Amino acid sequence: MDAEAPNIPQAAAQSNSNQGSNSNNSKMPPRSAQETDGATATTTTAAATPKQPADDEGEYHPPTSYLETIVHLFKGNIGPGLFAMGDAFKNGGLIVAPILTIVIAVICIHCQHVLVACSKKMRDLRGDEVCADYAVTVEQCFENGPIKLRGWSRTMGRLVDVFICVTQLGFCCIYFVFISTNVKQILYAYGIDMNVHLVMLLAFAPVLLSSLITNLKWLTPVSLIANVCMILGLAITLYYALKDGLPEIAERAYWTNGSKLALFFGTAIFAFEGIALVMPLKNAMRKPRQFESTLGVLNVGMFLVSVMFMFAGSVGYMKWGEQVGGSLTLNLGNTILAQAVKLMVSMGVLLGYPLQFFVAVQVMWPSTKQMCGIEGRSLAGELIFRTLLVVVTLAIAELVPALGLFISLIGALCSTTLALVFPPVIELIACSEPNKGPGIWICAKNLIILVLALLGFFTGSYESLRHIIKHFGEEEVH
């Protein structure tokens, strides 16, 4: 879900904290103190009219409100993963899957809070004006942690950036596959049998146009329309599933074997895909304290997202059982309303592409600019770079069109690392005190999370790769 952009005020932390390290992140002048989480009661009022943030080329980037931020958070987590939850529940079983989904949701949300807390702790420790992004937070935690770990700081920061880019671009690839698979069914219903690879090429133009938006606030209307499309699409999909009743519970598996559970884990963790967006969204807010408070953006948004995942997964698997598709929309049939739903959801996913893409660009573009010797903002250069990156995601999507398996692989391989591995690691480091360590409770809690994460990482990646290889083998036979 991250690193920071020339157009989000988050990167300010590294301009006065890293002293030239981690140069792949963009730099900006710091925000006024009124906008930081640690503002006093006197400055809280001033936060309502904060100083206008600008990047290092002087371009103004307006801060976002509570509602605008929750719209982005919602869209950052509501994508193909939502409609893949039926497939996840098939792999988990009717009893085990809901329990594990709740466990994964609680752990993921907790880890997002851990990331925010560690970033704030590093900000206060270093005297920075704003919280650093994900990668810089990890780098700073290692840099200020035990002496033996300090030499790893730069490496770990760059490793996080790599995982962020792979994860976000992986999401983008899956978005291409999702759109083309659904549009292919729509065309087929009207007598047009078009190859899924050709449909992906047709989707390229609208995806590219939406990906050329370079400002997070300008993406708010796009994310809002995408949310409306996804929620309406899900509502109508669930109506289709429920209108004729559901089969008896006894007809569905209550639990499954280890290999299927590994696939469930990959799909479920993929669905909670938004950790890369946490720090950019927080730092882009007019009142950042509203992000992680009890009824803040993070808790409210992720609670609603989790409820939707549970409902979509349980109803989808109950209705279609072992025949449930990698996306619930693939089970809707050929009625006009069903095709409208597929088109609506495909539009929602298409408009969600630029938000996931945005995060990867924030990590990659500053270092790319530096390598190419480009100075200043260079809008033309950024647009060319974005175009090339969209082409890359299209090419990768063309190679692996198996939607369910692709989702599980990206979830197990990349999402697990960002969502469940790095947050407990940096909390262990940030909470360590000289000659004391982080404490028994923090150690026990984070070690449990790490064991579960690594188990899911290795088993989920192995099973996903095995099934993808099997899938390609079957395609060659046919």
C-alpha cells in the first residue's frame, strides 16, 4: 500500500533526517508545525487552515480532508481482492475461513497502527516536522536501533521500497487481468468471442489515461466513482447470490487441507492490500491526527472493509461452492443486469488502478529522475515514465492471466512481507531500550505475528507457484 511522492508532503521528513541517504525518495520542504500530530492545543485551531504544502519546485498540493482520505483508504483496499473472497473461502472452508479472516484483519490493522506509531516515534526522536514514509521509517528504526543493526538501515529501507514497488505493480497487473476477464465475458454474452489477451490491449488506453493523474487530491473524484461502482457491483452480486436462497450448509466444506489453506492465506492477505497507502494518506491530510485516532480514518475505514470481505466471501462460497470463480462476477451468468454488474465492477477496478499505481511511481520516479539526470519537476518526463510503467504492467498481466492464482501469489509473496513482517520487526527495534530489550509482551506478540507471517509467506508462495506451473502445463496440453 508506499513511499512518498513529489506531491505528498510526507517526504519532508527525509529532507532533514536522512542527510542524503535513501535518495530514491523525493524531498520536500517541511510542513508547518500546525499540521503535525504532536500539535498543541494552541496550534490545533491553526491546523484548520494549514500552511499550503509545496514540493521542491514550488507547486502547491492541497491537503485532503477526513472524508477524502477515507475515500482513498476505502478504494485502496476495495479491488479484485474483495470479489476474490469467495475463492478464498472455498480454499479455507466455511468455518475456518471466517475465523482466519477476522484474525488476519485484526493483525493487519494492528500492524498498520504499529507502522504509524513507529514513524511518529522516529519523528519525535529526530525532531522532524512530519512523519516519514514506510521505507524511511524502517531505515530510521534500524539507524537508531541496536548498534549491530545500524549498518543494515540503508539496505532495509531500499528493500521496503522494492517490496512496495513489486506489490503495487503486482496489484496493477491483477487489475488488468480482472478487467479483461470480466469484459471478455460481457463480449461473449453478445456473441463476440475475443481472446482475453486482446481485451487487455483494449483496456490499455483507458487505464493509461487514468494513470497520468499526478496529484493525490485530484484522484479523489476518481476514487469516489470507483468506490460507488465497486459497492453497487457488490450489492447487486450479493442480490444475485441471495435471491433464490442459499444451499444447505452441509453441502459446503467446513475446513480444508494445508495446501488449500495456504492459497486462502495468500488471497486473504492480498485483499487487505492497503498498508502501502497508510503513510502517504496520513501525511496528505489537513489534520493528520484524525488518521489513527479511535474513530479515525484507519479504524473506521478498515472495519467497513473487513465486514465487506466477510460478507462477500461467505455468501459467495455458500452460493456457488466449488464452482465459485476467481472473481464473484464470473458466476453471474449472461443476463443484461449481470453484464451491467461486470461492466460496473470493471470500471471500478479500472479507476482504482491509478491509486495503486500512484504509490509505485512515488518510489520509482525520484530515483529514475536522478539516474536520467533530469532536474526540476519535469512533468513531461514523469508522464513518459508513467506510460512506460503501465506498459510493463500490461506485459506482465499478459503472461499470467490466471486471476485467482495470480492474486494468491502476489498476496503471499509481497503483501505478507509489507503487511505482517516489517511492522513487527521495526516495533521490536523501536521499543528496544539499552540493556533491556523491547519487553516480554511486545516480543511475544510480534514473534507470534512473524511466525504466522513467515508460515503464510513460504506455504502460500509455494502453493501458488505450483498451481500456476500446473495451470500453464494444462494450457500447453490443450
